[in-house]
Amino acid sequence: MSHRTFQDAHGEESQAWDVFPSTDVRNTLAGGWLTFQSATEKRRFAPVPLYWVSAEEEELRRMLASAKPAPELTGARAEMPVDIPNLMPPSL
């Protein structure tokens, strides 16, 4: 999993990381997605562009702007682990 931190269009710090699920998901997410998370929202961009790790911040902001809001987890799904802990630092 790759991880990036960047400034969004409003100057707010955002995190981005790729997710490649090991279980069945909707067809639109089967190939994985980028998760974008800030202090106020979480969004998904699919499919994962091959170049995203080396993309300029402006390109990350473009992807963030077109990413779809991630659904809030409710019920039993809320008890399951999320994609990644909130604002987790990148692994070494």
C-alpha cells in the first residue's frame, strides 16, 4: 500500500492511499480505489491510476475533486476494521 499526504485546493491536509480489496466488492471497485481522507471527509476514486504515487499535487487535487464520497459505515459494517486507521503514517 502506498500513502501520500498533500494539501487540497483549500489548503487542508489530506491523506491518500490505495486499496486493493481481497473480498468481493461492487464491479466499479473490483480493481481497487484510492481513498482520500481529510479531517472532514473521506472519498473514493476508482480505478487506481498507475501513476498516482508520483503524480504532482495538482493531479491529486483533481482526482480528489472527482472522487465520490465514501459511504458512512453503519450497523455491523461499522464494527469492522476500516480501510486504514485514520491518518496512519506511511509504512517504511
